[in-house]
Amino acid sequence: MKIACLGWGSLIWKPDGLPAGEWQTDAPSLPVEFARQSTDGRLTLVLLDEGQRVPVLYAILKESDLNGGMAALAIREKCARRRIGYWASSAPAGIFAHAQVIGNWARDRAMDAVVWTALPPKFGNVEGRVPTAEEAASYLAGLTGETRRIAKEYVCKAHAQVRTPY
């Protein structure tokens, strides 16, 4: 089974044991943005329901089935499996945003399945809230010390093709 993993944030430069090949740049364009405050203070990239689309990346997983691919990504992301989006040629598109677009892209490349991190935006401790560009910039500008360092590292290491409006 050929399974792709989509990525747009730290997964690209810090795979932390994700069993995947090299990252490729001809993935679909999706609406991702710096819209999730993480517990360590970073403002991370997440897939939004709508917004300006930017090209993301993909890598082929070294997993032989969809469940294994989902589990591997959930372990790397330190999140519940329900926060892993997927599309499979043998299953309905499911409830995940953009599954049809991702599926069309995957079919064109003879892939059997695709997985991705499906964490929602979160800002000001409100899950589902997308900060405005001004709020995001103000938040990042107000960080200090180690929190500022890791937040800056995350933004600076974002892949060149993932240029979001923010």
C-alpha cells in the first residue's frame, strides 16, 4: 500500500522517528496558517477549513497499511488518533476538511492513502479560534526568553513554499 503523509510545519524538519522517505514539494495546495498556540508557546501551522491555499509537502510512509500510518503520525505528533486526518482509495472521504481535494491529488499519483495532522486552530485558549494576522503578530512580538526562541525557530524553519498570508 502506498501511503503519503502531508506536512507543512515542524514535521518537515524534525520528523522525530516518523517512518517516512524524503519530503517532496508537489503536494496539493491547502489553507494552512499559523493559527494554533501550542503548550510551549509557539504559534504553529494548522490546516484551516478555508483561507488562502499554499502548497504543502508530502513524504511516502514506510508503513504497509492505513492504520499503521495513522498510528505512526499520531505518535510523532503526540496527539490522539482522532486528530489524524486521512483519505483512502478504499474508503469514503470521511469528515475531514479537504479530503476530496487530497483524494483527487492522491489518485493522480497512484497513492492508496494519505494521512495528515488534523489539529484545529486554537488561540487564547479557545479551540477553533483563528487569530487575525494582527493578533498573531502581536502575540509573537510579546514573547520573551526561551518561549520567544522556540517560537521564532518554528516560524523561521517553516518550509519556503509554505508562505502563508501571516
